[in-house]
Amino acid sequence: MAAAVEGHTLQDEKQIALILNRLKRANGQLGGVVRMLEEGRDCETIVTQMAAVSKAVNTAAFTMISSSLKECMADPTMDADAVSARLQKLFLSLA
């Protein structure tokens, strides 16, 4: 019987590094947003930066999903239909 995707841990070190870098940048951007709000900066500037943070986090999530899909589909012990359904649900959760 094929394994489910539920306990998958991303193994691609290059992708992990890219995701971590993107999240660290987003973390720094979010700190900047907090400071701008505390300093009383204008709404347009703050919202623009919040949108950048959101995009960075979503891009990291999409990268994780696509990398996981690639790994799971290459693994003959995985149930391709279950992997596809689970990762599609994750993908749609970001929409």
C-alpha cells in the first residue's frame, strides 16, 4: 500500500535554503512594518510593505508546495492521487 503525503518533510536542501532566505527577509520586512506603524508613517507606505511581506510569505509557501509535490511524485511509495489532492488543498488555502 502506498504511503500518504501527510508526514512529508522537504528534503531538497537548495529549496529549503531558498525558502528560509525568503522567510527571513519577510521577517525583517514585517519588523519594518511594525516600526513604521509605531512611528506613525502613512497608510499607503505601510500597506505597500505589508503587501510585500504577504507576497514573500506566499511565495515561500508555493515553493514549499511545488518542491514537496516534485519529491512526492518521484517517490514510488507515495500514492500520487493522495499527494496531489493534499497539496492541491494546501495550494488553495493560500488563495
